[in-house]
Amino acid sequence: ELILKHWMSKIGLGGKLVLGCLEINDLAKQINNGMKIEDINFLLYDAFGQIYKNKKACFELERIEAFINSHGYKTISKKFVDFRFVLTSERTA
């Protein structure tokens, strides 16, 4: 959250923050439902290609959205694809 807070401080009024990552609750449900270990590893380590190796995080969408909104941002859109979400927010304060 410290890094995210730092990034958010660099965006001017009216600027947009676009955050995309794995939704940990959805992934956990699939793991509990018997998702194959190969699929889990692909999502966690390979799904975004070499450039993002070891630079990923999983979040709970509701928690990260509340954190961003509590720091002067307003949610513009939320998109879900498989176990990933993209949250777009605009700085309002």
C-alpha cells in the first residue's frame, strides 16, 4: 500500500490511475474447487509475460478500491476477466 500511495500522490487532479491485478478471492475459490497446480502457477507467474516476472501482486478488489477512494480518488470503472480485474479511478481531491 505504501508504493500505491506514493504513485497516487504523483497523479494530478483529474488524472487517472489504472490498476490491474489478480483478484485473490476469486483465485482462492478456484483453488478450493480443485484448480490444477499448472493453471495456478501460470496465473501467478507466467500469465503476463517475461516483463512482469516477480512484479505482480494479488489484491481483494473491494479492499484496494476502498483504499484508493479514501485517498481522494473516485472509481470510474471496474472490469473483470477470468481472475483479473482492472480498476480505473480518477483523482478528485
